[in-house]
Amino acid sequence: MENKNETTVTVLENGPLLVSGTIKLIGKDGKEEIKEGNTALCRCGLSKNKPFCDGEHRNSDVLKS
Ligand code: FES
């Protein structure tokens, strides 16, 4: 049974980590940000808007196996 309050992380094929649910994101400067809904986190290292995915992975083979 699905828990509506559950936060899930889905590894998208050749793409980012898709976080669904409410999370508190703490930056390296200690700044906290609440994100709700879907948040795509970069796992290729190429995003210019880390920790978020900006779609740059599409221009690389980094995540393709
Ligand atoms: S996973 Fe999308 S830019 Fe890195």
C-alpha cells in the first residue's frame, strides 16, 4: 500500500535521482531549503546548478552503461 507521506528516491536510467516527496536540503553553506513534489538531483556531476539536475547529462555519456 502506498504511503502518501513517504519520500522516495528513484534512480532514473541515464539520468538524475528523482526525489518525490518533501525533503530538507542543506547546502554546503548550511542554508536549509524545503523542496516539495519532485526534485531531480544530479548524479552525473555535470550540472551547472548542483545539486540539482539541469539536463546537462543528456549531452554526455557519463551515465550510460
Ligand atoms: S544528472 Fe542531469 S545534469 Fe547531472
